[in-house]
Amino acid sequence: MESTAAKSGFGGFRIDGMNLGLPMQNLREVIPCGVLTKLPCSAGYVIGGIDLRGVLVPVIDLRIVLGGAATTQPFSSVIIMVHENKLLGLLTEAVTGVFTGDVHDINHATFATADQSIFYGSIHRNDDGTLVNLLSPAALAMLKDVPMTQCNHSGSAITVVYGESTGQKEKALPTLLLQCNQIAFAIDAMAVYTTLSDPVIEKSALAMGSCRGVIEHAGNKVPVLDLLQVCGLGKLDSAISTQAFILLLPKGMVAFLVNKVIDVVRISASDVIDVPDYALPRPALFTGALPKSALPAAGTLQKSILASQLLVLNSAALQSDTQISALADVVIMNRANARQHQAASAGHEGGDRKRNMITYLLGSETASPFEQIREILPFTCDIPIFEQTGPMLGMIIVRGRSVPVVCLSRLITGCPAQISSTASVLVVEIDDEAMGFAIPALKSIESVQWEPELPRLGGPEHDDLMHAIHSNKLAQIGDGNAIRMLPVLDLEKIARAFRTQQLALA
């Protein structure tokens, strides 16, 4: 059996493109940055103080510590580090999760000068193999003119937990507590990228199922999901104020809507109790339940939670869920970003990377490459309907451009689709021009498992409209009982052929 004595836990985070890590016993929690309070401190890397439930904790910017310059890029999270019962905040742009590594595999760094560096070595993460630079909590605590706040062991206190050699003291992990209607949740705080108060939800054609729409974050349109609905436990009461937390996924990010982010506390793994699988609609999304009695008794924390237990979310299961992963890749891009995305996608065509398909109803379920879609817009009354029987419906204004809208159903089948509240417009771009395709309803965004191509009959293929709309390509989408083979429409090819036909008729 492998010995665990040499194993050490680390908390990973990133700033200025650097992957960094700290020993878990030195991590207190991760909190939203918010507004920092100015401190009377001469050290330039001390950028202010943050209110940690009544305790003012100094925050340093590691970019400045390492000789770089601070930028205007906003960072929304602060890691609270503890060393010898003293607290210090570290600015971070992303938390990359908890990982373990063999202490014998640490590549220790040496320096020619006697000055103590905050960097003491590197190690490969056990989960994804990424090389992480390890920081020395002792060296951070000894930075010149950096104040540190003494831990208060009442109320918001931290109890410094476990050491590598004791084997008897159990590691306590920072855990984020959440409230949704009458149900309380807990999730690994190190897996949460950031939390948002009063998120503004924008309408989007993606708003179907558990997705409520999108929110603006760091210049991106991030899909926001109803956490209760994702878990199959009902729907969030829209009459109650909402907050959100964001998870980073391999191909993007996604926000989860909750009523309230309650607090961050440290809990032990042994405090989590099992929950029978049949008691939950989606048991794979949970690791168990946390009795309310296991929470710190100080203050009003236990009184604020009505339920007797908190359901503990499995952050890894949320991040790997097929539908959530597909939504996380959705970013509504402007024209410049669209061209960059198109070029990047072209560079990956020969690789193993699975691409996403957007599926929609067009008589039957149909798929198109998601990389072709530049905007997804709701079909509204702003679109003037032309008085004609052809597929051209009218035009809309998108980002300062007049975009023709074509009824895809009439173009493909000859029959117009019934316009309803579920109708959307898929905007594609061809040669610096945009064209919109009106569809009856969106269905999903999913990864392709297999893309077979049927032999085409009737002679060589020509770049005309008939060959474009009668596709011989298929896509296998879904898994388990949801596997299906769908026809694929190349919307960019159809748009070019339709434009050519219309110009010829003019």
C-alpha cells in the first residue's frame, strides 16, 4: 500500500499567467475581493485591506512582489493565507483547485543571494500534470513592511489544522455555504472561481431548461443556471434576491444562481454523512450531507440555516457534466473575437479535439457546428416581415449592421415555420457579411462523438444551394440513452450559396 505520509495537499491558484500553490494547512479560505480599504503601509505591494467578517486582513499583489507592475485588470478573489496564527490576503485571478503531490518530488530552488525568496520550488499536480510554482508562507510573512492580522480564535477564528507528520489531526477544508429557497448547500470553496452579488441576468436564446440567461463577467457572456433545477430539486424562487457563484471548466465558465452565499467555513471530511442515492434526483452531483451541528457554533451561522443539514455538492461532477460543459463553452463574441475564434478553430481541425454542435428543431432535430454561430438572438417583433413567399423574412440591426434574416425552415422544406416565443435567430458571418437564420426552437449544445459522411449521389458536388441544403453529413451526439444521429447543416455554406442565388436573381 502506498504510504500517505509523504503526500501533501496544496491549494492552486493563478495570477499573471503563473500557476502557484500553497500548502493546504496555510490556506484559510477564498473570498470575493470587493472594495479594499486603504492601509497606512509603505510597502507598494500591500494594495489594501479586506474585511473578513469584522477582521481587516492586509492584501498583497504578488505581481508587484515579483518585480512586475500592477495592471488595471480586475481580480475578483482573494486567498486568505494563515501562518503562525496570522492572516494575509493574496490577490488572485483564478483558483485552480486542491491537489496532492509527493513531497519527495518537489524540485527545490536555490538562490545565489542570502535573501529569502517567496518561491521555494515546483511540483507537478497529481490530477492534470501541470507544473506549479510553490510559494513559501514563511517567506511571504517576512516580506518587508507587510503587516499581518492576528487570528482571533473566537467568532471568525481559524484553527490551524493538521501537519504532515502528525497523522492524527484531520485536514479541514474551506467550504462555501449556499442557500436556495429552503435548501442549503455546501461546496468546496477552492473549486469556486468567484461569487457574485446581485448578478444582472440578460435575456438570451440559451434560456431553456435550467439556464436562465447570461450574465456579464470579465467581458464575457456567461451562462447562468438555476442550481436547484440543475440538481432536480425544484426552481429558485425568483421573488427572492439572488446571488451566484462561478465554476471554471476546461472550455469556459458557468454561473450558478442561488438565493444567498452564506459564509465560508472549514469542515472536516469526516463531518460529511452519506445520503441514500434514491433520496436525490441526481445523486452523482452530491458527495453527501453536512449536519448543521457540524458548523461553527459561534455567531448566528447555524440560526441562519433553516434546514437540519446541508447537501454537499460534488464540484468535479458539476464541472464534468455534459450539458453544463457545453453551455460553459458559449461566449457571445464581437466581430473581432469571432474572426480570432474562427482562425483558432481552423487550426484545430486535424486534431482530436471534439467540437460542439448546436441542435435545433427544424421539422426534426438538426445540428450545425457551433463554431459557425456568431450570435444567438431571440426572434422578436423588431424583424419586419417582407410580403413575399420566399425564404427572406426581413432584416435586423446587429451591432450596427443590417443583417438579412432567412427562414431556414422555408429554405430547406419549402414550408414556413410557425413563429412563436421559442423562435431564435442564428447569426453566421461570411466574408465580412452577416446573415441570420430563423429557426423554430433551440434544443441543446452538445459535443460530437462521431461525424460520419454518407456518399453523395448524383454526380460531383457543386457549390450551389441545393447541394448545400441537402447535406450528406451526420453527427452522433449524446451518450447513454440520449445517443442520436442527426443531419448536419453547414450554415456558412448555405449562406454563401443563398447569397449567390439572390444576387443572380437581382
